[in-house]
Amino acid sequence: MIIDGKGLSNQLDSGMKAEVKALRAAGIEPKLVVIIVGHDPASQIYVRNKHRKAIKLGITSIIERRPEDFSQADLLALIEQYNQDESVHGILVQLPLPKQIDESAVIRAIDLKKDVDGFSPENVGKLFSNSDEHYSVSCTPKGIMTMLTHYDIDPADKHAVIVGDSNIVGRPMGALLLNAGATVTYTHILTQDLSSYTRTADILIVATGVAHLIKATDIKPGATVIDVGMNRDENGKLVGDVDYDHAKTVAGAITPVPGGVGPMTITSLMQQTLELTKLANRKILETVR
Amino acid sequence: MIIDGKGLSNQLDSGMKAEVKALRAAGIEPKLVVIIVGHDPASQIYVRNKHRKAIKLGITSIIERRPEDFSQADLLALIEQYNQDESVHGILVQLPLPKQIDESAVIRAIDLKKDVDGFSPENVGKLFSNSDEHYSVSCTPKGIMTMLTHYDIDPADKHAVIVGDSNIVGRPMGALLLNAGATVTYTHILTQDLSSYTRTADILIVATGVAHLIKATDIKPGATVIDVGMNRDENGKLVGDVDYDHAKTVAGAITPVPGGVGPMTITSLMQQTLELTKLANRKILETVR
């Protein structure tokens, strides 16, 4: 089975469009601000794609572009301006940032109620503690959970193996799966005999940035394989961290690259923007109902 | 090898005593406030042991006892009083709390700079993101890391298996081990075929509250086994979650119960109280040097 992230993303769009329409009818304008500093080419593409999706759904999207030498103080001031602006529901600072800027200081500066990327320590802490309060979650892992749910793949009592323990994908992914009842193994660059772990995975999440790291022989027959990688091969073709052509003959379900995890990341960002919009306007929405 | 937590704890006491003496000579009085609501018998013992250890080290210890029917509003007001009190460096609210009180609201109320138990979402988030900023950590996992370091057991590239994924022990323990370079597997009540995981563990952490859950056959020969359990058996004897008498013949290193993890938990609390005292008095201490 091929897990069609692109198709699912399109399918979820119509629900979100209707939601935005209803919000606007209630006088609420969902608004996302994306701040990009410098000219990293991949970041430019990501920001453009987020902007396009927001426009498509009817979400107001503001892009704030700043030059490569923009100072940390000025960036913090810009964030604070949007923290104070009650018309804004989500603030995203595109990473990576130029080296003169301390990423963790920037992440902490974003108002928790507008942290649409879920990177602030308090949101991360709530995720890792399986809090019953509201928290935002990193968009890629959130999108993967949405795919699993949609394809009726229940992580409870399964063995989920995470390859790559980044703060943006691997770590929050493991926390979400643990919260959903999976047994979770985190592997990474220091892991000895990686395939001894991946071969026991019922759900295998690969997010390393190493093209074709995971071969068919690393996969348990019937497993669900989620490939977060986006790499260019020697011919300039976009490929994942999984050797898809061979892996798909072993896996029970697998995401392609492109068209798998990528579209769902942006969908999660939009879902989370709407969630934060609704939370900020709880009282108005209660009156409407 | 028997990992002697009690002995190590006593050994660390003398260093901490000297540290307290130096702080007091600089006009700084380390001060810990422990708040206990109700009359849970185990909590009474824990609070008494923490108080005794603090007194032994020269740390000023205040115990605030409140009745079982104490209200959440009054508890939050008491915490806020100590948040404002600059002479106090650590605030600990003994868990569990009576059912009329929302634990997470109480934990969030403690000033991050005084959260000596490391339970606040922001501290948890920093731990789980391997932040390079300061954060407090739950005391039992912190104590276990101190033991591993002291006994020259380096988690890097080892397989660490956590049995029991509580927010107080299992989850932060896994994060500390992951941050130290281990491959980490979280197992719990839903895990199928638990021993298939435990038998591959180079470092096995057991924190379930189930007496003698882990048998000798569940342990990889030569593994390090850390037993966080504190259970009473049918004869009223204190026993761990590991069948110690048999397990010690298989394990390479093992903690006894009592005398293993327990004393190190209180030692961590004292270390963390001193860390927060020094952070709060950075400027004075810089002048002294």
C-alpha cells in the first residue's frame, strides 16, 4: 500500500476551506506570519509553498523577508510586534537562521499561543509529558500521525523505530508515538548495528537526510515505512532516505518521495494555524454556536 | 559489581557540605521550601528524609504542611509567596496531591528558576530538546546519570531500555540517555514481549512499581541494571522491580534496593538546590571570585 500524502493533503484542504469560511463568516480572519531571514534557497521554496497553501485555503498569510545580516535584536523586536498584534494567530520563523542569530532565543521569543511550529520548550515539554492541556506540535510529526490515523495504522502496542533524533522530526515523532501507546526506539548516528533495530520495527520513521540509507533488507516484512528524507541524487532527482523501489516490495505500507510526508507537513501547519485561531477566539465562537 | 548508591550519596555529601560552607561565607544561604498537602504516609517519609539531608548539608529547609482539604487557590497563593521571596532558591511540592488540586496547574505555578524538581513543561522541553541552556531535571533520573558517570558506564552508542514511561522517571531518564548518545527504547504496560527488548539492553532501567517484574532471564549477560522500584513484598520487606538475588548473577552491574537509586534521588535534589542557589546569586559569586 502506498501512503498518498499528497492526496490526503488535498482531501483535507476542502474541510479546512470550509472551516476558514465559517470563521470569516463569524468575523474572524485566520492570519499567519512567516518570517524569513536571508536567502537560503530551500527555505525560500518552503516559505513560498506555505504561503501558496494558506492563500488557497483562505488564510491570510504575511511573509516578512529580512536580509542575511539582519540582527537578532531586530528579529526579536519584529517577533514582539506580532506577539502584541491581536489580529495574528500564528508566527513562524523559518529555520535555519543566519549564524549571528541564536535560534533558541528566537524560538523562546514567540508567544506560546502563536507558536504554530511547536518548537518552544513549553510546547515540547507538554508533548513529552503527554499533557492534557493544549500544545502545538512540530508539523512534520503531526502530519505523519494524521497519515497513520487516516490509513488506520494504530501505533498502540506496536514497535516504532525512529531513525534520526532531530528536535524537528525524530524526537517529537517518538513522543507522539509513545503517547499513542507504541513501544518507541530512538536510533541515530551513534547507534551500532542500525538494522538490528529497523528490522524489528512495525512502524519505521526515517529522517536522516542520507539518501537511500534504508534498504529493503532493513525492513520487517509488512512494516509501515515513513520516509521524511528529501535528497537530490546524482541525477538531480528528488529521493528519500529509503530505497523506495526495493523497499515497497517488503513494506506493508510506505510513503513515496515526493508526495508522501512533504505535503502533510504544510497541511499540519495550516491545521495548527486554524487551531490557534480558534483558541484565540474561543469566546466569540462560543457566542456564535 | 554492585552499584552502591548509598555510599556514593555519602561521598557526594562532603563536597556539598564544603560548597554550602563557601556559599554561606559569601553571605548566601541556600534555602529549599518543601510543601506537603495532606497525610499520604509515603510522602511524609520522603519529605522527612529530604529535610534531614538538607539540614545535614547546611541547607536551610522549610517544610510547609497543609491539611488534606487545602484548596488549590490557597496552594497557588503559597507558591506565589515563595516565588516572590528572593531568599528562597528551590520550591518543591510533594506529589501526589489531594484530588481537589490540579497537579499540572501547581507545577506550572512554580517559578522556573526555583523548579528544583524539574517538572515544569519548560524544563522538560529543554531536557527533551537537549538544550544548551540551564534546566533542572527530575531528581531520580539525574541521580541515575550521576551513578553511571561515577561507575564509568558511558551510555554513548549503548542500547538503553526503559521499562515504565512515567513523567517522573522513565521519560526524563530516556531523554538524558538519548542526550548522552545512547540508543533508547521506551517500553511500558502496552509493550508486547517485553523481554525481547530487555534482553537486548546494555543499560536496563526499571521503574514500574511491580515487584520482581524483571527476572534473571530478562537480562543480557553483563548488562547494567538500574532498579528504581520500591515495593513491599508479602513479608513487608522492601524489594525492587528486579529479582535482585538472581539478576545479580547475570548483570555486569546492578543497584540494590534499598541503597541504590533511592539515596541518589535525594542527593540530586540537594545538588539541584545548590545549582539554583548559585544561579540566583551569579553576580555576587562573580564578585567573590
